[in-house]
Amino acid sequence: MAVAAEISIEQKLKALYKLQLIDSKINKLTAIRGELPIEVSDLEDEIIGQETRLKNLLEEVKKMEESISANKGKITDAKALVKKYEKQLDNVKNNREFDALNKEIEIQGLEQQALEKRIKNIQFDIEQKKLSIDTLKAEADGRIADLKNKKAELDNIVAETQKEEDELMKVRGSAVKVADERLVHSYDRIRKSVKNGIGVATIERESCSGCFAGIPPQRQSDIKQRKKIIVCENCGRVLIDALLSDEVSADFKS
């Protein structure tokens, strides 16, 4: 059974720098979208919040309307009692019964007045709630329209760049297979920790192109030989020589 050829350090370095070129290209494609993904997400969250507030307001109005119905029922009961007591007045036998019935009629009348006042207050609150609901609905409609436009704009940009990004991801997958897993993990970690997303740096003017720290001549010589993985002692980026960079860049563009 044939043994697969071992991948050389030079091949790994080339694959890693190819990853860098691919990731930088993907970053540029993503940058074209600008703040749109964040704006879309913020609008979606805002609309969800408005929908929740609208649901709560509608629920409050429903409870208020139920309260009005209940109070109207109590008014009906109070009126029925007044009629009952008024009818009983025709059959009273003494002043004490007469006064007691009139007192009950007065109490039920006051109860009716209190209930009617309560209903008016609730109706006023309902009108205020409905004004808030109308305002909130108008705002929500505006946000929904904004979201629709932002999504359409984002979809157009994504459609223009998605095919190229998908192709780059396929090439990236092939490059990852060539590069050492631990090397790729280290590269990804470095990329996430630096602002410019550069995990592989070249030697420029005897310095690391990532952090501009000087590189001793012996280390420069070792880097050019491509026999081992060498990282910048200052920033941790993987270092490659300019010639390797040119070779991979030319191959990548072709």
C-alpha cells in the first residue's frame, strides 16, 4: 500500500499564506455590506419590541373593556335593587321600614354614580391607550418599511458577492487541508486578535510587516529556507519571505 507523501513545511506555508489572501478577499467582500447587517438586525429587534408593546396595550384595552362590561352589570343590578326597594315602599308598615328602604335606595343610587364615573374614567384611559396603539402601529409600519428596504439592499449586495465568496470558501477548504491543523488554529487565533486580520506577515525592510518589529538576520535567513515555521517574537504572526508571498499571490490571481 502506497504511503501518502508528507506535506513539506514550504507547502504548509504556501497554503497558509493562500488562506491569508482568501480571508482578506472575503473580508473585503463582507466590508461591502457595511453596516447593513447590523442595521437589519437592529430593525428586527426594534420591530419585535414594538410588537410586544402593541400586544400588551391591546391586552390592557381588552381588560378595560371587560371591566366596563362588569361595571355595567353592577349598574343593572343596582337599578334592579332600586326598583325592588321602591316597590316595597308601597307596603311599609312604619317609618322605620320606610327610612331603611329609602336609605338602601340612596345607597344604590350612589353606587350607580360611582360605577358610571368609574366607567367614564376607564373609557378615557381606553381612548388614550388607543391613541398610543395608533401611534405605535404607525411607527411599526414605518420600521417594517425600513426593514424591507434594508433587506432588499442587503440581499442585492449579497447576491452580487455570494458566488465569489462561495468559490473562495471552496478554495479555502482545499488550502486548510494542506496546512497543518495546529498551524491553521494558531493563524485563526492571531487573525481574531488583531485589527487588520493579518495572521501571516512578510519580511519588509528587515521587519515584520504586521507589527514592524525588527527581525534578526539569522531568523531572516531561516525564514527564507522554509524549513520550519517561524513566528514573530513580538506579535506572534507566522513569518514568510517576500519571494514566497509573490509566488502564492501570482498563483492566487491566476
